[in-house]
Amino acid sequence: MAQVLEFKLPDLGEGLTEAEIVRWLVEVGDVVAIDQPVVEVETAKAMVEVPCPYGGVVTARFGEEGTELPVGAPLLTVAVGAPEGLETSGPVTPGPSGARNGSAPSGPSSPSSSSGSSATESSGGSGNVLVGYGTGAPAARRRRIRPDRLDRTPTRSGALTVEAAVPEAPVSEAPVSGAPGVPVPAASSTAVPGSVAPVSDGPVPVVSPLVRRLARQHDIELRRLTGSGPDGLILRADVDRAIRQAEEAEAAKTRTARAATAPTGASPAAASPAASAAPAAERIPLRGVRGAVAGKLSRSRTEIPDATCWVDADATELMAVRAAMNAATGPSAGPKVSVLALLARICTAALARFPELNSTVDTEAREIVRLPGVHLGFAAQTERGLVVPVVRDAHTRNAESIGAEIARLTELARTGKLSPAQLTGGTFTLNNYGVFGVDGSTPIINHPEAAMLGVGRIMPKPWVHQGELAVRQVVQLSLTFDHRVCDGGTAGGFLRYVADCVEQPAVLLRTL
């Protein structure tokens, strides 16, 4: 007797409330194993492959690629405990909430019931691989699936044909704006997601604080929106759609006003030829990693009174030390020590001397919180945008250990496999923008940290060395700091110490 279990988008940690479906890894009708990744989602922190805690046959998928779902929304349903040979047949058609359901051939069907989303004992569910799922937690209350939700029709070979849940109400096949290809009940076909609806007195169906903040910033009244999420939940896409509609309405008013003030007899096209001939601007949603970066940078500029100081340093001796360290390890000793690893080690030594810069500000308590350990973030550019992996307990590591951890995290960043925990909790950030071929910059502090050190490219320049003009390897170092945690004297002392270690690495050895 097969049971159809519903797998919902789990809590991915770090306070995340929603995720966007990037790529489905299974199709309706596929057989999945316990803990097999079934979908790749993008959160505001990272790209995550979500494993399914059930093993069986996929009977439905909820949400197309590009759809944003809140935590707790259905992802897919799995028929578990089915006889060998269970298969889905018929064309794959859009189902409720964007699902793709296998349509079974017509014929007699026998009503049956199935359990809810947590029948782990009978389904052979997995361990605690996801928050809210797994056999390690008490079994959740079972819920009964109505007989018309699962039809079984015997085939000639004795196998069963599974048909996933179908809506009771007739559906309209016309796609809804913002959710292409998703049928909606004919009775609610006039309620377009994101459209303006009469003001209601009940609670607003919003779970994401980001959605509420976005609505406040653009003066969107959430009570007047029709949500496209489960049970009318208002998603970010609904607010974005309402913002676009408001902007288009404002643009239409402007065109009407211009036409009204045009000379008598002039056509609207003649009154504003540039407006009719100009191509439409491209709009790119700020979501996922890009949206998270935008939010953090905006918050940094809004809340932190930052200042920047910089200095040029002769890195010739540092480059010589690096070459000597790599030559001493030999060609088969593993990864070479990078310049970034040496600079990271210098930063940890500098923060030990100037702990004011390894802190954060508690604005509500009006207190500076000096942090006991250094969790060093470093900026890494990937195809998905800028991310900042964090080297934990960098103050306890030497240059080789820091370099190995940087290499490991960089590879995870390039493949999109960094977890949210590996992207949070930093106390100080090192940004090597010299890899882009630029000399200097004014870094923006990675909120809620107190400082960031920027490093430009190292290149040959004329330099006065030992009283004579010579060609030396010169680098520009920039420090942006929170002026609330320290004054310019402390920031200048930190930067000068870093520059001295770059110019004379022996300075670092004397202070260890």
C-alpha cells in the first residue's frame, strides 16, 4: 500500500525565511533514495542542494524554476512503500501551485488514504538531515489524504499508476501574470497575484520581514495585495509586481500630463517622440546573493560612520619571504602559501595589538562589543556575485593553515557549495581587489563588523630604498573603519603596523 508524503521546504538556518528554486534535480515519476538531493535552491546566503528525507516515486513538484517559496511551503510529494514497478504515466501537466503532476489514464480507481509529511517509521525516513525532518525527531501528527487525492489503476503488468493531487474546482488555463503556466481556480481567476484588492480587516498574510520592509520603502499597502504563495501568502515577487505597477501608473500619468500641455493639434507622439522611441529599460530583481549583498552594503552606509585611510608599502621583502617559504616546502608539499594568506596572518597580529578594530557596535545598548576571537572574512568573486567566506579562529592559525583554509573555501565558493554558516560570523574582512588589476579603493565595511582592509595590486614602481631610487614591488593598503569604535590614531596605528610587516616581515616575528 503506497503512501504519499509531502516534503516541505525546510528551515535552512540563519534566520532565512524564503528561497528561490534554481534547478530541479528530479522529474515527476523519478525514483528517489532517502537523503538524495532533489532541488537546488538559492537563499540570501548561498546556493543549497536540498535532500529529501523520503525514498520512493516523485508524484508531484510544487514550483517552477525561478519561483520563490517561503519556508514550510510544499516542495514535492513522494509515494513511498509502493510495490516494485510503481510508475507514473501520462503527460506531465502543471498542477496546483506550479506543480507538475503525472496524469494517469482513465479507468476504475480504488480510494485509499495516505499519511502526512512525517510518517518516518513506515517510510524508512532519514536521520536529522534537515530541520523538522528525520527519524531522530518524534513523528509528527499524521494527516489523512482524501481518497480522490491518490488514484491507483492497475496496469496490464500489475503495476500501479499514480496520479498526484488534482484540484477540486475547475481551473483556468490562462497563465497568471508573474506565475506563467500556473493554473488557478476559475472562481479566483480575477485575483491576480500582486494586484490591488479591497482592504481587509484580517491579518496580513506575510511571514518575511524583508517583504514588509520592501513594502514600507515603496509605500505599498500589503492589505491591498493578493498573495501568490500558499493560502494567499504575500511573497517578495508580489510586492515587486505591485511596485512595477505603481511605477507604470505614475509613468502613464506623466505622459498624460505632457500630452495635455502640448500645443493644440499636436499628437501625443509628436509631443513626446523620445518617450515613444526609447527602448524599455531592463529590470533585474535584487534577490538571492545579489540582493543580500545590496541590503548589507546599504545598511553599512546607513548605520556606520566610516572613514578611510591608506598608505603605500614596499612589498619587495614580503614577496621574497613568500618565495623562500614555498621553495623550502618543495614541489610536493601541497598548496603554496599565497600573498593573501600572509596578509591575513599579518592582520591577525595587528588585531591582537589593536583589538578596537575586532569589534562591533550594539546600537540599542550603546555599547562597543570587543570580540575575543578573530573570524577573518575574505572577499571572493564568483559567477553568482561577491561572497565573503569566513576563516574561523584565524588568530590561532599560522600562514600555512590560513592559506589552506582560504583555498578550500574559495573552491566551495566557485562551485556554489558554501553553507550559510561558512558565510556568516566574520569579525574582520580582508579584501584583495588587486586581483582585478586596480591599485586602490575605499572598501565598504561588511556590516556589522568595524573595519575592512583593502589590498591593491603589487607592481613594480620607482621607490626610494636605502637613500637611492630603485624599482621596488609596491602595494597600496586601504583601511576603512567605524569611527565609533576608534579614532584616527588607532586606525592609523593599525595600518602602519600592517605596512611595517609588509615592508619588513621580521617585524612580525619580533612581536609573536
